[in-house]
Amino acid sequence: MTKNLDLHAQGTWLPICVGLLLFLYALFMPKKEIGWREFYITFGIIGYFAWIGDSLFGKMLDLVDFGNPHITGIGEFISYSLIPSSLSVIFLNYFKKTNKWILVIIFTIIATLVEWGMRKVGYIKPHGWSFFFSIPLYFVVFSFFLPLHRKFINCKS
């Protein structure tokens, strides 16, 4: 039963530690620009899109493997459920029009460093996926998608 958790995959400790730290920070940070409603909606929407991305790029196109390619273990679960959602919630909590571009750059770097770290410890095994795809993707998410998402969830109609 525990073999399905893929705990013995090389580098599993990194997504578990990073994911739990980001999630705990997102949960307990002082809420400045978002409330619990926005937290809840953002966490679910971003987690959904992350799993769609995994299904498309990781499974269907087989461009990247996380841990054991035949098992969706705890590390992969955290990599797609907690890390992107927590980063998004933290980003939106500090996001204002006046600090948009500095936050976009900081969070693009953070997301890239998380991916780089998981590659370095051997947890991510790319099969054609490159930082040339990741960095622009992170940039678009933080500069366009998340601000648009925030406008949408704050719309009263």
C-alpha cells in the first residue's frame, strides 16, 4: 500500500518539504489583499489547472516525469496540488497594481528555483520539457492569468 505513495523515489523529500512550507505559509500568513473566499477559490482553480497541465504535459505528451513515472505518488500530488496553489495565493495576497512587475519577477524566479531544485535532486525527469517552456509559462501565469483571475473572483455580478 505504501508503495503507491512513491516515497522512495529519488528527491521526493524536496516537493514534500517545499509544498508543506508554502502551504503552511499561505494558510497562516496575514491576509492583506485577499480573504478566505479568494484563498479558497484560487487554491481550487489553480490546483485544477495544475492537474490539467500534468495530465496534458506529463501523461499525454510524456514531456516530464515526477518520481516513478508509473505512480502518482505523494510528491507528485504535492507538486501539483500544493505548490502552484500556495504560490498563487501568496502572490495574490501581496499583489497590488503598484508592485505587479516586481512580484511577477520574484514569483517567476521562485517557481523556476523550485523546479530547478526538483530537477537537481532527481525528482523531475524531463523528456523534452525545458526551462524555455517553464519560465515563459510562469511569467504569463503571474503577469496575466492571476491578475485576471483576481478581477474575475472579485467581480460582484
